[in-house]
Amino acid sequence: MSASADKPILELRNVSRVFDGIRAVDNVSLSFKAGEIVGLIGPNGAGKTTLVNLISGFVRVSGGDVIYEGRSIVRDKPHAIARAGIARTFQIVQPFAQMTVLENVMAGAIYAGHCGMRQAQEKAMECLAFTKLASFADKPAAELALANRKRLELAKSLAMNPRILMLDEVNAGLNSSEIDQAIAMIHEIAGQGITIIVIEHLMRVVTALAKRAVVLHHGAVVSEGPTESVFRDPQVIEAYLGNKFAKHFAESMSAMPS
Amino acid sequence: MIFDRPAIIKLVVGVALFMGAAIAGGLLDNYQLQVGTSLAMLSVLCMGWNITGGYMGYPMLGMAAFFGLGCYIDAIAQVAGIPVVAAWLLATAGGALTAALLGLALLRLKGHYFAIGTIAIVEVLREVSNNWESLTGGAVGLNVPILQGDPETVGRFFYLAMASLALLAFLITIVIDRSRFGFGLRCIRQNEQAASMVGIDVFRYKVAAFMLSGALGSTAGAVYASMVAFIEPKDAFSLIMTIEVAVMTMLGGMGTIFGPLAGAVFFVVLREFVWANFINWHSGILGLIVVIVIYFVPGGLFGTNWKALFRRAARPRASVRSQPAL
């Protein structure tokens, strides 16, 4: 039991992606354990979304390998990766706008979730209840407000029965109480043994969710470890706030009586 | 597959319609049979188009390419001595295969590019049939062996053949509408990226839909060629037809079960009663219809929520619909 639990469910080995000479993702090696929540942070343009795109097969790697459950998926197509159990949400929500909320979630259950049509309906209702969208089931997805659209993305991904869930800024644009609800929801999902990778800009969300954080900067991992200590890493502060401020910050930290 | 009550009602209504048409065939005179056969043929083409153009939302303007291909496969096969029904099946297979091969290239295009790509296929195939004289007879055309029997029996045979094909197309439509395949096509119509992210094999679905459209178009062409017993390039690969089929289906409602049928009926009625008397106005009227449909009822007859439309019209103008915030 413990031996298999320690084995990573997802492993990135020296993954790179070059866009027109720019190394958007540069030689990244990471591993994720089953059931853990990992925060993926970094300034704008650090390569976070590209990394998610590489894992989900949406963008092809320029080099390196992605191992999922002991098998390389680096050549698999996006739909095959989704069916194998890796779900993702999009930073800019991508609903099937003219379908109902229920049908949107059913889509996740039917294909990646391997459900029959009727079974998919039940599964979708469960996921809608979980994400508190049940009352919107018959509304067209286009009519949802932003917070609910984000939840719809989450419900759709859950219906896929994923083993890994990558959440690309699901909390961006939400207000404080909506964020608290989302955090509780994500904890509950992780409790079911689903590995969660959260891309997030809001520090308080990352601290509330993830025990472990990975910081990307210019496509490379600059820091990795327990969330608390990652946030104190001078290199991370430098990545976010620039060289000058990092120095100033370090000085004022050391000047403070502990 | 979910066959709920509305779907079963649609199935029963549809099948009853075709049964009625088949029985009525015994009572119709020659002219009526001809109109009925033409209506059935257009229904098949519209239902075929509806799979790619309606359910999947790819603006296909290539039905005439498959239709013409079916004409020539049938004609050439029959001239070579292959019996009539076998020649039709050959056309079905040929249409599906051609659609698969063309689809591998064309289905990488989207929107207007796809529309233009498919219209080009019609032109290319017409030029091929115009110039490959040893096989197609070129611009002179090709005679197809005429079926033995008195004209009335033969006419009735083709009427039933076309109606059966229409019934088959209808059954395919209703299965697509209710199945995970059709559900996937509807997802693709709205957002291909999201569709692949929920695990839909988008490209394979697109090719499969295109093949169904191609097979139906080609089979209709084959039956038509056997019926008229003579084909020529400008008749087989007609640009007007390729556009008309799309317009008819839009008129009836794209991506709906009865839309293509309703569109074909409307069109045939228009042709028989209006154009027969105002032949010079033909193109003008067609153009007007296209504009009206696209501007006012883009969903068509069966794709528009008429109740909501009338409710909105009855209400004072102040009730501006709030746009969902993005």
C-alpha cells in the first residue's frame, strides 16, 4: 500500500516547449503523487498554462517525456489523455454555450467518463449537485454568470471521473466568499483521491489549498517545496517583484526582530 | 442512446409519413410520381447535408459533388453490366470512401474556408467528368441502361426506391440525434477545443459525419442516374443544387430531425407552383428567401423557439434582453 502510494501518478521528465525560439517551458522535471494538491505558481508568462497544455496533450512537447501511471502519454492526442483520466479546466471558460448546463456536464461523463447516455445524466446531476449548480441544470450554459461558469467547468471535469485534475485559475474573477466555497470544494475533491494541480495567482488560495508548491519563472522551475517555505524563497520574491525589491525585502526581513 | 417520449413520437410520425407516402404512390399519376420522387431525393440530400452542416455545424457546400459522383459511379457500373441495385450500393461505398479521403484534408479547414473547399470539389469533379471522355463520355454525357417494363411501373419503382432511401436517411438522422455520436457532433459544433477536452475524438467524429453525408448524397445520385437514364456533367455536378440543399435545410432547421424534410417540402412546393409560373424570377426569389431566413429566423422552421419569439414580439420593446456577462 505505502509503496504504491509513494509512486508518482504523473511524472514530467525534462519537458520543454519552444515557441519560435522562446523557451516557454524549459527542462521541467516534476512528479505528482496520487491525491495531493500541488500549487503551480509564477508571474504572468511564466509558462504555467503551457505546462498544463503540454500535460493535456493540447500542445506537443519539443523535448522530454510525460509519464502517467507508468506509461508515456507524450504522443497521445488530447481526447485520449482526457479519457485516460487527466481532466483540466480552461483559464478562459469553454462551455458548450448553446447546450444546457446539464448537457455540458453530461458531455464530460459520456466520453471521458465512459458512461452510457442515461448513466451520464445521473452522473451529471450528481456533479451539478456537488458544485451547487443543480438549479441551473436546464438553463443554457451561456446564461450563467462568471462564478457559475467556473463551477460548470469544474462540474464538467468531475464528470470525467478524472484521476488528475488541473485547475487553471478557477478562482480568477471570483469574490471572496465564492473563493472560500471553491476552496472547500477543491479540498473535498482531493479527499476522493484525485490529484489536483492548481494554477493560481492568489497567494491566500494557494496557501489554503496546497501543501506543496512549484514556482515557474521564464519556463523553468525556480523553487519547489512546502508552500510556506516557497513563499519565503528570495528567488521567488525576485521572480515576482524584481531584483531591487527582493533585496530590500530580504534586508527588512532580517532587520525585523524575530 | 436516449429514446424519450418526444423522440419516440418523432420516430412514429416520421415512419408513418413515409409509409403513407409509399402507399399513396399507388394512387399518383405520372406527374405526381415525378414530383414525389424529386421531393424524396431532395429530402435525402438535405438529411445528408444536415449531418455535416447541421449537427456538426460545418458549412458544407459539396453535396452536389457526392450527388454527381454517385450519378457517374452508377452509370459507369451499369454500363459495365452491373445490376442496378448493386450499382447503387457501389455508389454508396464510393461516396463514403471519397468523403473519407476528402475529409482527411478538408476537415482541417473551418468556416468559410471549409465552405469554399467543398464547393471547389464540385467544380473539380465536374471538370474531371467533362474531360475524362473515355470513362464519362465527357460533355456529351452518358446513357444509362433503361430499366425494362412499362413507364408507369418503372416510375413507381423509382418513387419507392427514393422514398425508401429517404426513410433510411430519416432513421439515420433520428439515431444520430439521440446517440452519443450525435451528441458529440453537437459539442463539436459549439467548441472543438472543449469537445476534445471532454474526450471526444473530434477528427474521427468529423470524418464519420462527412462520410455519412457523402454516402447519402452519392446514393441519391445513383438512384437519380438510373431513373433519368442519361447524365451529363452540368446536370450531375450542379452548383445551384449544392447551394439549394444547404438553403433548404436552413429553412427547415439545421441540426433538427424534421428540418431537412420540411425544407425540402417547402422548396418543392415553391418550385412546382411558383417557379413554374415565374421562371425568370427563380434566382431572385431564392436569393430573397436566403436573406430572409438568415436575418430573421436563422434557426429555421424547426430550430426556432417560435413561442419565445411571439412572446417577445408581444411584449413592449422596453424588455431588452440582458446579455450574459463574459
